[in-house]
Amino acid sequence: MANENIFDAIIVGAGPAGTTAAFVLAKAGMNVALLERGPSAGSKNVFGGVLYATVLNRLIPNFWEQAPLERHIKGIKIFLISPDNAVSIGVESQAHNNPPFNNSFTVSRAHFDHWYASKAEEAGAMFLTNTLVDDLLKYRDKVIGVKVRGEEGELYADVVIVADGVNSILAEKAGLRKPYARRQVSLGMKEIIELPRSVIEDRFGLSGHEGVELKYIAGDATKGIWGGGNIYTNLESLSLVTWVAVDPMLKAKVKATDLFEQFKEHPFVRNYIKGGETVEYQAHLAPDGGYDATPQYFTDGLMIAGDAARFLNASVHYEGTNFAMASGEAAAKTFLEARRNNDYTAKSLSHYQKLLNESFVMKDLNRYRKMNHFAEKNPEFFGPYFDVITQAAIDFFTVKEMPKRTQEWQMIKDFYKNLRRVSKSRFPLLSFIWKAIKGGISFI
């Protein structure tokens, strides 16, 4: 066994979770190997969202001064849409144009992940690309390393941190999770649509590096299936994204590609993307139901982090990068504590669970844990109810030759009638509120 094959820690996966763990450990002077199956960090990553950077800014203060970023997000607009109507609410702040820019940025993962991995290398981590891990190495049921395809062969470490994404085979081999059930994943689809920078800034009311995010929550965005659509502004392109829960999509016998094309053609979407040229197309699975889906995040000699551990806040916030980085940092801190005690058993690594529980990661996952079940049992909330709500809003603001009081009462009557038709209850508003409370709709 050559010494160059022995490390203090091995991290599998150079996404935000794995690179964070490698960076923290390398800064602490540990002998760390960061393994990436692609030719470079980010080359295999599909990403259709916002880089949330609270953890990153703490690890690398003012990172935006050197990181390859697109735009900072100064505002968000949320849409409820029906086939012909839209109701939106927006939040925008000039304070978000100043450091730390609300810790929200659009990025190209191919560029950002490459930069972030280089920071881990500068800190002292050994970064190995084109490195495919086939299996875990064990001794008396304790993980002691990984088996790598190719000339590296077998690599050994006191602890392995698995951060290899949503389809993590290593997490399954470690016995920490089972293969995904259909109701535990969403399918995300994305197009990169090129537009001149001046057009983007005129169309969205931006200047400099300002950016915005448009969120379309269920309703006609995904034809009533739990999911949504988003538009993110980059410097010279738009990221157009849809995500949809896999199980109800299959039960409805619809194709994700059809939903995506219908979303692109929706009148409240197409005007934002008109004139653009699609230059890239991506699709990937995203984890849902993380709090209940993975019972344990550690075992003897191993921890899992990021998407591999199903750490995604699949609510209206749809946050993942901050969860990934927080879990990677917690795994690194747990290793350092275990090293002080020279104990890498599951009992020692249970400190990882403690750190997760104390952080926003598990607290947020716990808060939104009912969301998937609620969406599955109450599909009317994400289709017909949206139509009723948007129609009521349109009725309220429609200009008519009648007194406003009369118009408002007519709107209320129509709203109640349509709500009763959808809910099929004698008391539709009470039924709506009760279902929402019981189902945990506080996730919104």
C-alpha cells in the first residue's frame, strides 16, 4: 500500500458540498483527496437555480470579488398563472445591490465549480478528475476507503465523505439509503437561451450586474402537477427551468418535455424569452422529501452530504446550494472532532447529525417535510384553486360601468361559487383553510 494512496479524508464529488468539505479540511491542514468523475469540476453538474452563498461568504469573505458569477439577484417575482390570467407579487430591494448582495447569485456551474475546486486545491487538497469511484472499501464493516476505476486503484482514508449527487450509489452501498421511490424525486429541465445583454437589461429593468428571478408556482406552469417554472437572468442569457414531481407526472401520463414546451409558450413566459436562441439543454433529477427519505447520514467511517443526502428545500424557496455547503462544512467539522478523539466509528460521527440538527438544514427540511404528501393528496391546490384565485384577482381589477361596491360583491360571489365547485364542499373556504393547515401548507 503506497503512502500516496493514504489520506486523512476522501471526498467523492466536487460539487458545492464536497468542495466545501475539502476546503475546510485542507485549511485545517488535513491530507485530503477530492475526487471528481468528470474532466473538471462542474462539467457533470446540472443546475437551474441560484447560488445561495451565506456559508461560502463566511469561508471565503467577499468571494464575489474573484468568483466567476453572472448576476446578483436584487429581486424576485412570484406568479400564480392560469391559462389566461396571472397574479404576481414581487420583492425588490436596493440594499441587495450592495455587498453581500443578499447572498444570491446566478452562476454557470461549469465555471463556478471549477473556481471553487481550485480554492480547495490552493488550500492544500489533492484534486483528482476523471476519477470514477466504483465501490467502498471496508474492514470489519467500517469504511476505510474507495475503489477507483483506473490507475489510482484503491485509496484509503480514516473517513470517506460521499457527496456524489442525487443518484448516489455509494450512499446505497453504505446502507444509508434505499433507491429512490418515484415520489421522492422531481425532474428538472432547463434551457439556456441567449439574448444580448442590453435586451435582457431593458426587458427586466436591470443595469450593471443586477439580476432577477421569476418564479411560476405550479398552476398552469405545470398543468396542475406539483412543480413550477423559473426564469433566471444571466449576463447574456436566460435560464428557463421547469421542475415537476415525478410520481404525479407519471400518474397523469404526461411528458416532461411537453410540459416544458407548454411553459415556454405560455403568454406570461414567452414575452420574456422572445427573440432568444436556445444554446444548451439540460435535465436532471432533484431530491424531494429529504427529512423523511434518508434515516441516517453517517456510519462507521463515512458521512453523506448535499444531494446525496437529499438536502434540498423543495418549497417555494427551492434552495439547495446553501444546504449542500452547510452539510459539507458540518461533515468536515465532524471529521476534525473525530480526529481529536481518534475515533471514526458511527458513534463518533453522530456529531454530524448534531451539527445538522442545530443548523438551518434540518430545521428547514423538517418544516417543509409535509409538502410532497400534501401535494400528492390535494392536487386541486396546484391546479383548479389557482384558476379560481387568479380569476378573482382579475375580476377585482376589471374596469366595468358599475359601482365598485357592486363589482366587489359580485367578485366575492363568483369566487365563492367557483371555490365551492372546485372543493365540492358546502363550506369551501373553511375546507380550503383546514386542508392547508392540516397538510402543512405553511411551507409557502
